[in-house]
Amino acid sequence: MNWENQNNKDPWGNKNDAPDFDELMKKFSSILGGKKSSSNGSGGSGNSGGFKFPSSRMLIYALFGFSIIYASQCIYQLDASERAVILRFGKFFEEQEEGLNFRLAGIDERYIENVSLTRRYTQTNSMLTKDENIVDVTVSAQYRIANLKDFVLNVKDPEGSLRNAIESALRHVVGDNTLDQTLTVGRENIAQEVQARLQSYLDIYQTGLLVQQVNIEKTDPPAAVKNAFDDVVAAREDKERLQNEAERYALTIVPEARGQAQARIRGAEAYKEEVVAKAEGEVDRFNKLLEEYAKAPEVTRDRLYLDALQSVLSNSTKIMVDVEGGNNLLYLPLDKIMEENKKKGDDDE
């Protein structure tokens, strides 16, 4: 289908009322050309006026194109995480935030940085501890730009200053700790102290950086003494293991010993009561015997003698009897007699 001669309509049938760029430029050129021709007067030839029109038209095209290009260089957009610092003639002019922004291209200097990006730096250095030992420490720092104006203007190399400040802070803190603290239990405290000291250094120099976190990634003794240090660590672990075993043994043996002590104390108290009661019974029995002895001394003496003999002989299994008028002793095997009596009693039953 031929789209020509369609009464200035577009292919979709709508009338195109937008002004033609060439027609606008022609009108503008004719205005400028008329002014120039009138200013030249009648002395100018027609050919000379016709010769100037094309050059003025090209100049207008060039100026218009340059204006568009320059405007495109002046207007720019910042993302939500970006900020820009504008220097005009080398002096701070303003700090621009997200969205569309304007600057004078060729005059203003622009520095754009991502202020929400968390950056990370890691370094390893050999440090001297408080007890004059050398240790290799690997430290990492996470940071971001908190003040873009200070970051751009105050320090020539802010991140280089950060690296030097980390090493300085780390050497200071490690120098206040022993080798054992640096390698084992003191690493977390060292990281916190390094972060505080590092931030104070950055604030003094006004670098515009904010330290978010410092971590002691690794601490190792020098390679020349690493084997000896591993032996020390193994010995320390054995010491802790043996201490734990001793504590567990103490937790089991101490209650048992306390129980045995309480049992012996109760047994001693029972024995005490038994002895006291028996003594009191003997005293009471003696008092009664004394009363009876006062009443009948001879009978009481005979009775006591017989009771004593019975008590002695009942615990003896052999009795030797001296026969009057003879040289031989009579042996009475009471144990055998008692066994025979016992057997007879069992048979009768």
C-alpha cells in the first residue's frame, strides 16, 4: 500500500499535526536572514544574501545539536544507593542524592559513589605480643562510606588510609596482649578493641568511612615454632581433660565419703548409747547386789562365786581337774560331751 498522498496522515489513519523540524528551522533561518539582509542595506548584492543563508542555517543546526548534546551531559540520574559530590571550579558546591540531577558539564567535577555498599578488606601481618613473641594475625574489616563529602575531599586515598590505620590499631592492641591470649581466648576482645581504635583513627582524619565490623580471621605462630606450639596446645587440652576427669571423680567420691562419715557417726552414737545403757544396767545390778550382800553376806558371796565359775566354764571347752592325793590331772573334754549331748537331743527329736 502506498502511504504517499494520504493528506498528511500516519499509517494508522491519524492526522499528523506535529510540526516539521525542517520547516521550523527554515522559518527561524528566514527570520535571521531577513534581519541580516535589512542590516546590510541596498548596497549588498542579491547573490551575497543568498550565499549567507546556507551558512547561517548550518550554524543554527550546529548550535541546536550542541545544545542537545550538552544538555545530555548535564543531566544524569543517581540510583537509590548512590550519592554524588559536585565541585565547581575545584570548590565544593553541593552533594546530590538519588533521582535526576544537574551539573554544568565541563565546569563541574562529579564524584559518584555507592554509599550503601559494604566493602571488605583483609590483611595478614606479623605482630609482636606483650610477652615478646611473634604471631601472624589475619584481620578483616567491613566498612562503608558514611560521609561522601569527607571521603572525596579530606583524604587523597581514604581506603589506603584505612589499610594503614588497621595495621596500626592491630599492632597496638596485640602488643597489649600475650601470645596465649592472642591465639586462644582473647581474639574476640582484640577484634572489638581494634574496631574501636580503628574508627577513632578514621574520625580523626575525617575519611568519611564507617567501620561496621572487625574480625580476627586467624592467628598462628610463626612457621618455625608451629610444631612446638601445637605440642603446647595438645598439652593444654590434656590438662583440661584431666581436670575435668578429676572434677567428675570428686563429684562422685565426695558424696560417697560424706555418706560413709554420716553412717559412722550414727554407728558411734548408737554404740555410745549402748555402752551407757549397759553401764547404767551394771550399776543398777551392783546396787541391788549390794543391798542383798548387806542382808546376807555369805550367801551372796557364794552366789557370786558360783555365777563367776559358771560364766568362766561355760566359755571353756577343756577343763583340767587336780585329783587330790594323785600326781595326774583329770581332763574333761566338755566340747566332746556337749557335742554328744547335742547329737542325742537331735536323735530324740
